[in-house]
Amino acid sequence: MEKRKLIMEKAMELFAEQGFRATSVQEITERSGISKGAFYLSFKSKDELIMALIHKFLQEFITGVDQVVSEGASDQLLYNFYEYHFERFLKQSGFAKIFMKEQVHFLDEEFITQISGYNERMQELILTMLEKVYGEKVLENKYDLVYTILGLMKSYMEILLLTDLPFDAKLLAESLVEKTHILAKHTSQPAITEDVYVMLKGSQGTSITKERVYAILDETIASLNESVEKESILMLKNELMNPSLHQAVIKGLLKNIEAHPQCKQATYVLQYYFERQNKWSARNSS
């Protein structure tokens, strides 16, 4: 077996048994039957090894989901999608539990960027799956369903991680297929529209700067005729530049623009910015 692959395999066993921090390079080399020198020829550090394992798991996982979505027949696609997720997750649950417990150490910029990329790819695959399964029946709510499906899976995976309760991946998949069918059929008020979905994708892993907000507001203002909406956006832009308005007034101005089709992006970024500003103010006044 290739040395790098051997190290990763044996390290995965040790990490699942006793955790990242408790496992030393010495133990990894002993389990692998190699010298420390040979280890450092493959990995600069234990942290680099851990990141390589995470990347390998995510890459294999996404590749598997991609195959399920692209090759699966529409009548079984939802079930195959859910079953693959939970069977794969249960197979690696030991490593996943350790990662959830000790992940704070790895929340650096590179890791966040990597995770954001996998999340975006997963969203695209779920959207493709929904279009294959339901077609035009979910034209209005498919973007909302993407986040609903992600939320459902996250909730059940947290149960698997935080408890030792026995779970049948097949039964869980059947349950989620049933829930998805109900939501696809009966959702009439999606929270995530196509416009919001596109903006969410554009802002993942990044923050919306005040300069970006100004640019979006200027574009929106230029597209509007004289109206309550245009006047409201001008006042909100001025509020960003020179804060003076009461919170209730800001909410009222946002209410003025939220229903206008040309103001959806402006509404989103303004809500984002004012919410972030309020959290910052609350944190600093406490």
C-alpha cells in the first residue's frame, strides 16, 4: 500500500478511537509500521494529516452524491440520495463524532473556504435532484426545498452524533422521502426564492461590505422611477452613511421596499447589514 494512504488509514483508526489531540505522531507511525522520518516525508504535521483526511472524506462523499444524482432514476432518486447520506455517515460516525467535538482548532480561513465549496456543490446537486424528481411541480419552491432538505439531514445527523441511539439508514431514508414529498406538494409560501438563493450563494463564506451594499443600492435606485420605494432606499442609504433614524423607522422603510420586484436584492443586503449592525451594537453595549 502507498505510504501516504497507509498513514491516513491508520490515523483514521486512531483518531476515531481516541481523538485528534490524544493521538500522537508516534502512535500513528507505530500503528503504520513506519518511522517518524517517513511520516514527515508525507505530511508536514499532524494538522496537515487531519486536513487531508477531512478533504478526502468530503471529496469522496460529494463524488458519491454526484453519482447517485446523475445516474439515479427519478422514482428512486430521493430514497437513494438519503440512504447514501446516512449509510456513509454511519460508516464514518466515529471520526465524525471526534471532529464535531474537537473542530474548533480547525476553523481557519482555508478550512472555511473548503467547507463553503462543498456546501455550494451539495446545494447544486440537491437542486438538480429536485428538478429530476418533480420537474415544474416545484418551480416556485425548489430553492426553498434545497435548504429544507439540508436542514432535515443536519438535524438527523446531529442526533446520530450526539446520541448512541440505533438508527436504520433505510428507514430514515424512507421517512425523509415521505417528508420531502409532502413539502414539495404543499409548500405555498417559500422563504427562499430564486433571487434570495442566488444572493445567498454569492455571499457564502464572505461578508457583505458596506461598499457592496452601496453599489447594490445605487443600481436599484437607478432602475426605479420616482416612488415610495425609491425614496425609502435613498433614506436607508443615507442612514448607512449617517446613522440617525430610530429602529422602528428603519423597519418601516424596509417594509416599503420588500414587496417590490426590483428591490429584492436591496432588501436582502440592507436587512443583512442592519441585522449585523444591531448584533454588533448589542454585543458592545452588554
